[in-house]
Amino acid sequence: MASLTSTRTPRGAGGTTGKRRSTVPLLLGPFFVLFAFTYLGPILYAFGLSFFRERFDGIGWDGPKKVFAGFDNYTRALGDAEFLQGVGRVLLYGLVYVPLLIAFAALFALLLDSAVTAFRRTWQTILFLPHIVPGLIASIVWLYLYTPGLSPVLDGLEVFGWEIDFLHGATVLFSLVNIAVWGNLGFNVVLIFVALQAIPRSTIEAARLDGASESRIGLRIKLPQVLPAMVVATLFTIIGSLQLFTEPYILQASGNSSVSSTWTPNMLSYTAAFQSNDYHYAATVSVLVAVLAGVLSFTVTKLSNRRALR
């Protein structure tokens, strides 16, 4: 009898558990509603829109009619030289931008976490400040610094006999990388720095007692333990590089650079939608960019998981 009575549920405990379970949908409901309307909804709508096109019958007095096009828009995009060149540009941009940003973020995070760094909070604030500047404003500021006749930087370089055209040719890609690194470095530094704070201080102190230098501790002890945070930062950076739009758009709108209105896939999508009124093709380009971002993110995740299992 004692064993039977000991397994009985205390009076009121079942009701409390039921109440807790009933409050879960109420708490999570608003998030899922917003997630559906602001994320899933637009993706599904763009995906559906990409399978249609507009057609004019006769002389077009009745306006365009939306007809089912199947995969015609995807065939058009994959054969479009502007789209393929834009994808090539953002991939090259990411090839330069992603490793550079992650390397600098890891370096600054290690410096902030090292024992020899003073005024850590001050340096954290200085590094993070560019991230709170809107990308539009940052692009305009850097455009001013890149424009001959206006930029004090270019005037200073000319004193030493250096003439660099930041807005034309192959240099414009590195100009855009510079803007992005300047704006996004602080966020990634904070992300990696927070992961460094989770490392047991006893492990680091033991390495110091064994005579390890700060650089050796950073490379051999700290970095391997913050690899998951660096992978997350890499994923965010890859997705952001594929969505490149604001910085090249500002350079293109200025009329002083070689950046065209279709320089990136997102710019091509914007031009197709709001200048050519071809929303179906714009949706197709957007879906292809999303698929490319998903494939690259999946690849990075699988590679990092294999590395972690070794």
C-alpha cells in the first residue's frame, strides 16, 4: 500500500502541468504568426509567382494576362548573362569578404579577451559603433570618401603619388568589401568574444602556468573552443554576402561608378520588378538566390560538423 500511495500524483499537480502546457501556444503563438506572415508567406508567394508570366493578347487593350509558365522563368534566368555574371560577382565578393571578416573578427575578439588588453569595454564600443550605423548612411559616407575631388583620403594618397580609382574596374569590388567589413566587424567580434567568455578561466590559467604565450593560448586553446560561434558568424556572413544590395546600389545611383543596375542578383531582381514591371522574373531571381544561400549554408554546416567529429 505504501508503494501505491507514493506514486499518486499530488493534489493539484496535474492541473498545474495542464495550465503550463496550455500557456505554451499562447506565448509562442504571436511569434509563429509573425514568422508566417513576414517570412514563410513572402517566400511561398514569390515561389508561386515565379511559375507565371504576363502575356498580352491581340493589341493589348485589355492589359496583360497572367498565364502559367512552368519553368520558363527559371530557364530564362539560368541562361541570362546578367544573372550569371551577378552570381559570379557576389561569389567572388563572398570569397574575399567572408574569410577577411571572420579572420579580423576572431583576431579582435582574441585581443579583447587577452590579459594584455586594457579598456576592453571602450574597445568593444568602438568596434561595435559602425554596426549601428544604417547601411544606407554608411554607403553614402564611404561614397564621399571614394569620390575624387571630394575625398580627403584620395587627396592624401595623391600627396604620396598614389592614384587609386575606388569606383571603377576591379577595384570597386574591394571597395564594397571594405564598406561591409567596416560595418559588420563589430557584431561578429561581439559574437566570438561572448563565446570566448564561456571558456573556463582555469584552463587558460593552467596554460599560462605551463609557459604558453598569449598567442599560443589564443590559437591552440581558445579558437578551437569557439569554433561553433565562428561557424554561426560564417553562415550569417555568407547569407549577407549573397544578399548584397545597398552598398552597390548607392554606388550605382551616384552615377560615378562602373556598377550597373544589374550588378548583383538582388539588384537585377529590383530592376526587373520596379523598372521593368516584370515581377514574375524578379520572384524567380529571388528564389534562385534563396536556393543558393541554402546550398552554401548547408555545405558550410556539413563541413563544420565533419571537422567537429574528427
